[in-house]
Amino acid sequence: MAVKTPNDCPTSCSGGCVCRLLKKVGICRSTLITLALVPFAWDGVLWAADAVRSIFDLVSGVGG
């Protein structure tokens, strides 16, 4: 049975020097995917905030 250290990437990064460099600093493929999805999540946060603001303006009559 293989012993897994905490810094091991769950997928093998046997690619080029960039992949090996990323693995040395603890960045895995799943981290890169998560970082790629952050802008879409932020758009959802902004949309929800705008929706709440619009509903508040509609109910309170503040918006022109």
C-alpha cells in the first residue's frame, strides 16, 4: 500500500516543467479548475445583490 503525503496531488502531474513547478508550490489541477470558476461565481453574487436592491427599491419606493 502506498503512503500518501499531504502535499501529493491526487492526479499525476507527469507533464512538463510548468506542471512540476505548480506541484512544488502545492497547486493541483483541481485548484486551477476552482480558480477558473471564481469569476462566474462572482457574477452570481453581483446578480443576487442587484436583485435584492431592485426588490428593496420597488417595495420602499426609493427608486425613481
